[in-house]
Amino acid sequence: MRAGIVVFPGTNRERDMAIALQGATGTQAVMLWHRDTVLPALDLVVLPGGFSHGDYLRCGAMAAHSPIMTAVRSFAEAGGHVLGVCNGFQILTEAGLLPGALLRNAGLRFLSHDCHLRVEREGTAFTRGWSAGDVFRAPLAHGDGNYVADRETLERLDGDGLVAFRYSDAAGRVDAGTNPNGSAGNIAGVFSRNLRVLGLMPHPEDLVDPLMGGIDGKPLFDGLVQALAA
Amino acid sequence: MIRQVDQALAREFGLTPDEYQNVLAIMGRAPSLTELGIFSVMWSEHCSYKSSRAFLRTLPTTAPWVIHGPGENAGVVDIGEGLAAIFKMESHNHPSFIEPYQGAATGVGGILRDVFTMGARPIANLNALRFGSPDNPATRRIVDGVVRGIGGYGNCVGVPTVGGEVNFHPAYDGNPLVNAMTVGIARQDRIFLSAAAGIGNPVVYVGSRTGRDGIHGATMASAEFDEDAQAKRPTVQVGDPFVEKLLIEACLELMQTDAIVAIQDMGAAGLTSSSVEMAGKGAVGIDLDLDAVPQRERGMTAYEMMLSESQERMLMVLRPDRTEVAQAIFEKWELDFAIIGTLTDTGHIVVRHKGRVEADIPLGPLAEQAPLYHRPTAPTPLREPLGPVSDPVGIEAALVRLVGSPDCASRAWIWDQYDSTVGGQTVRRPGAADAAIVRVEGTRIGLALTTDCTPRYVAADARTGGAQAVAEAWRNLTATGARPLAITDNLNFGNPEKPEVMGQFADAVSGMAEACLALDFPVVSGNVSLYNETRAPDGSTVSILPTPAIGGLGVLEDAATAVGLALAPDLDLVLIGETAGHLGQSLWLREVHGLEDGPPPPVDLVAERRHGDFVRARIAAGEVAACHDVSDGGLLVAIAEMAMAGDTGIALDVPQSGMAPHAYWFGEDQGRYLLAVRDGDALIRAAHAAGITARKLGQSARSGRNTGLILSSGATISLARLLAAHARFFPEFMDPAGPVKR
């Protein structure tokens, strides 16, 4: 699997992502600069976490207009797989590649702790390592992870099975008590209509090594390799 | 309006009449306004260490593993595999009182620059925070701003905040302490220093543009607060962590080339201190052309530009044939890049602006004739030993009260606002072990990191308290299995012109020095913050508790061997070290009796070392499942912390010793560790063979039978009750209405 990681000014989890990808693929991901206009031959484009352009204006808003995003959009439209984590998810919504938006956390504070995620849709390139209903742990670290969308969109996401993950407890219970940031329907991650673009707020890439507290995030990357290996 | 430069203005700038006379002697004429500004900041307490220098020289600063001690931007130690850890702690106390968010944020930014300016990628941040009493109406706002500021900056630059400490005490009501520490990693053969070299080489400015913010910040940090503190708001700088992130990446990219001759960040006293120090260390002269300085505002004067403390700026001396390479890198990162001067052989700093020479000062005398004061010291009277103290509440109630007290309560509310996992190398997150553990990317090496000080001990007996702060840092590193290497110190004290404050300083430093020597734990960097006191409208002053905060760094060859403090089922709990039941200055005495009385617990550095070396060897041998040092709150609080962290109960079985139970359980005797092991008897035999006191305290609950904490008396305190008490303080204090939910 050939993966490329886009670095915007202010991106700060590109190395975490590169380590997680290397663990799964055995090869180094290509680092892409936001001013690039052409993508090399890739199976996966990753928009990693961070504070692109300082989160000024609105999280992800300026990065969504970076030169490289034209190429990323074409890549997605041609059926390419795109993963956006945290700030990457915010950029994907700002770029219109995923529906909805991410507002300030309902508690108005930055949150950094492990959360549990319930897998809502199995069998995609991103979730083939899990079964629907599986629960895994991932660190979250964001100030703006409160997912919102209009009612119609939320109904469509539910109806079409485009919700990837919901915040839950370890047993898979999903309710207000397991919602860290106020997200509609506890949504932590969503797919595009063709299931080839995934955005999520938590960081599976930071839980791929037993030494760091677990390997709960590994199925995402191992699954991608199985699905996308050339 | 142009003010006339005279003694009155010099006084306003913080120079004494004698110091001003010396300026006149050096210059041979009245200085210009810009020159007076340069002298005043370079000779401020903050930049010149004029009151503390004589004492700082007594601290041990060398060891075979020390690569650079104090004198560089940060300390550098060898961690193996050709790598170096570069670290320092620095205060941002005064700004954080005036404007908590920006004060704390720029404190983080400043210490990050001290580390990456030496070529290191920052891999961890820590902090040591002291706030006023929770009962003081200002405290909540300050805690909120400081925590948001640290998070806002550290999270954005993508450096994990992995540890720290927090205390509350009324002595900090008008003067909180914000001490920030950064640790970075560099190759030993790629360390960058600040001594300028090469006559004719270009002096290059990179980073943010210069504005009028922070003018005279260093001078402000060198005076006590009065009732007009809020009027000093304009001297607080505003941080931009996004630019800092770009600056980190751009500098580290440039450091891959051979373009840099010398580099230094513009911290306190901005362009003045960076240019003066770089040229001074290199024994060269420097010409600056201020017209070339990137500016954010119109019409800035030379004085304003030289004194500005605008953030996120660096000064470099480059090889002349490499300026284009450097410029391209900074343009890629969308940062300003300007050649603003040249190195000369004049030995002077010459500042030109709009065709005029605004300053021309000989660098030698500016540095060499900086004031050095041997201020009078008065010893702190020793405290009478504490007489017998009754136990009015009982062991159970006292334990619940202690684990819920502001100084012991869970810090999760704070940690949850700091990104502790970015980088993907955080092995032990905040609260999981006595020190944070971060792996060095691409290696198995683990760094153990901690910050420590017990200010109430220092206030009662500065020498013992200084030694204790160093010993506790050493102990916290040891308790993870790490080999302690070195410390950075952040010495926060009151007004040095008061003999009793200077006495505290002198004694604390001598206690630290003694501990550093005994534990082979040298000081490699540090910072002094004096004048931490507030003047009330009635003219009386309140000094902070003397607070020599210690930032400790240790190394593990294999990060996987680090142990945490969480108790697990089916283990023996063994106490290493002597228990004498010392209640003087204990948290129990304060929380139960409302007293801060008696001497602090004595520190026996020989025993400390013997115990620590023994514990470290047992951890290295793989015999230890969990380890925790005994500190604030004493033995029972430490046991409760292990039980809570592991969500595992324990039955204690300690025969009556003749000592009062509350003294046994809550005394704060030093040099003690709790070890959870499979075979307690074997551990005790090994300890005895090494001449070390050890005893079994009990056994953790069997798997699946979580019984709570069972005291020797048979009384049981459920973990749920302890956890609830432990968790309550911060959320109730800080978010009394509860977290906002939809």
C-alpha cells in the first residue's frame, strides 16, 4: 500500500501517522507538502492531526483551500481512499469531502484522554479489521470535535450506514454519558457516500504499540493494507 | 515625547544610582535612551542574575554524562546511542499573574525556543504550578487561564505535556508561579551553540515581526508587584503557537545544513539580550541595522525595537555563502527572514536606525561590569520540634480528607486539557508513574521526567527543603526504574533585598548542592525568579513560599522496563526505608489541624542513595510490578494512590509498633518507596542483606475480588469512596456548574 501524508503549516501528528502506517505496511509513507499540486501514485492519502494554519479563522478552513486539496479532491472523486484524523477530519468537512462540521467541544475545554469507539459499519477498507459493534480504545485530543450536521444529513448518514464510529463506553453503550464533546448522535467518524473517505476525531495512530498502552488502533491500518495492497 | 536621559529615568528603568554611575563611567558620556534601555535590561535581575550569581556558582554542574552545563540556552546530557537530551525549566510568574493565559502560553513558547535553538526537537513539556488559596476569589480565574494557556500553546505546537505538579497556598495569592520545562532530543554531533564567530558574517533575524509588546518585560520581572499590577498588562507578550510550530520546523530543517554558525532565541529583553550575548560569548562586535528588522507596527523607535519582547523570534549568525539556502527554507515556512547586521571586530554593539547611531556600547564592560551583589542574608529561625499531636478525626476520615485535598486531589481535570500523546511516544502518561516516561523515537531509550518541590518544607527549613526537592526528583525518577542524570532548577523566591529572603535562597541552594553531590545529580540549566512578592495597598508585603522547583531527567536503556505506580492484584506490598512518624510540616497536620508547624522531615542523603540504588536494581531485575515513592500525605496516601491508580484493593497487616497510628500512616519521612512484588519475602531478604529497612505492609486483593483498602484495624474504605473524594476537588472548584452538555 502506497500512502501519502499531507503536511500543512501547523500539522503536528504526521510522524505519529507515519509510524502507524509503517508498522502496517513495512514501508515509509510519502510526506506531501500543502503547496504540491500533483499527487504521486498512491493508494491512500492521509490528512493528519494538528492545527493547520493555527486553527485561525476556523479549524481546517484555510487548509481546505491549500493547493494540494484540488489534487486530493480529484483523487477522491476518482475513487481514491482518503483518511482524515482530527484536524484532517475538520479539513475534509471544510473541503466538502465529508458532510457536517466540527464545532467547539460542548464543554468549551480542550479534551485529551482515551475514549471508546463503537464500530458502526464493518467491511469498508477502513473497518474491515473489526465487526460492527466492536469497541476499541483511542486517545482523543481536540478542542473542536463536536460533530454537527442538519437533521436531513444525520438521517441520511444513519440510513445509508455512513456513520463509522460512535463514542461509547467499554461495553459499547452509546448515550449522553459516553459523549465527550457534544457530538450529534455521539458521532466520532463518518464516511463519504462511496465509503472511501473517512474522517474521525480520535487518534488510532497513537495506539498501535503495546508500550504506549495498547494496539487498539492497529486494525484500522492493518485493514487498510489488506484492502489496498497493490 | 523624548525624555531626557538622567538618573531619574535610570531609576524608572530599574537601575540604582550606583549602577547608573557605572553606566556613565563605561560610556564616558550620558547614554542615549536606547543605550540606557540596553543597560537596564542587561543589568536587570532577570538577565544578569546579579543577586543570585554568587550562590549559583556553588552548585555542582558536571558529571561524565554532562555535555553542556549552565551557560548555554539549555543543559545537555548524554543519553546514549550518540543522542543528547536538552532541557531547561523557566519561570513566567509575573506575566501569568497579570494575564494568566498569555503569561503561561508564552512561558511555554519561551522554554521551547531555548531547547530547539540548540538543535533539539522538543519531545516533552512539563510544568510546575503554584496558585493561591482556592478560597481566594482570584485563584479560579488564574488557574483557568494558566491551564488554558499551557494547553493552548503546547497542544498547538504538537509537543506532548506529560507531567508536572500543582500546589495551592495563600502565599501565592498575589503571585502565582508558572514554571515551564521542555525536553528535546538532538544528535550529540549536531548541537548548536550561541557564541557568534566570523568577522563579517551576517546576522539574521527570523520568525515573527517585532511589535511594541513586552517592552521592558525583563525589568517588570525584576520588581515586586504593587497595586498597579494590572496597569502592567501592556508588558505581557502575546504568543502565537502556530508561528512557533513553523519556527521549530524551519530551524530544524536549516540545522540539517551547515549554514548556522550560532543561534539564539530572542527571549527576555529580545533583540538586546540575544545580540549582546551572542557577540559577547564570541568576543566579537556586532552592528545592527534596525531599518532591516521586520516590523509589525509603524514608527517604532530604536529603543522600542531593542527592548521589544515580541515572541517567536530567533537571531542567527550564518555562513555568508549559505544565506540563500536559509532564506529559501524560511520562505517555505512563510516566516520572515532578514539580514539585520554583521559581526565586527570592534568589540562594540552598534545600533543604527534611520541613518543615526542610536547605540554604541562596548560589550566587554557591559558583561564584565554587570552588577554582582553579595546581599546580606539572615538565617530562617529553625522550627521547634512538634510536640505530641492528637488525632481528632481517625485514620479513615483523615485519609479521605487528604486524598481529596487541593494538594493531593486528582489532577485529571488539568491533564485532560493537555495533549499528552502527540508524537506517539508517551509510555507513561501523567499520573501513571512517579515520573512521565517518553520513548525517544526510533530507539528503545526511555526518558523519565519529573518536576518537584515541597515549598512548605523550604519555608520551614530552606536547607533541608532544598535538599528534599532534589532528593524527591531523584526518587521519582528512580521509582520508574530510570537512572537519574541531571536536573534543571527554577528558583522562585521573594525580594532578594530582604536578608531573610536572601537567607532562604542561600540555604536552599546549599541544600540543593549537597543533594546534587550526594546523588550524582548535577544542575545543567536553570532560571532564577526573584521579587515574587506583592505589596498591599497598606504597604505591607507578602512573599511567596520559597520554591526551588526541580526538573529532573533520567534515562532507561529500554523504555519497556519502566514501571508505573498502579497496584495490580495478587502482589505483596513492601515498604523500603525507615518510618519515624515525622508529622512536622506534613499535609496531615495542615489538613487535619490547620497547622503548618514544626521542622520538615530530615533528609538523609546517604540512606536516600542506598535505598534508591537498591530499588532501581530490583526494577532492572524485573522483580517489581509497581513502585511509588512516599511523599505528600505519607504512607497511607501513597498506598491509596497505588490502589486507586490500579483500581485494586489491598489488605494492610501492620502490627502495632508503639508509634501513634496517625504518625505511622501520615508522617512524611523521606527516602521511602512502596514496591508491589510477587515475592515480598525475597525482596525483604535482599533489602536486609543490603542493610536497608524493609517490611511487608500487606497484600493486594486477589483478581476479581476488589475489597477496597482494608486497614490493620479491619476497617474497610471502599475504593469507590476514595476515588470519589480524589476526583472531586478540581471539577467542583473549576467548573462548579458542571461541564456544559447539550
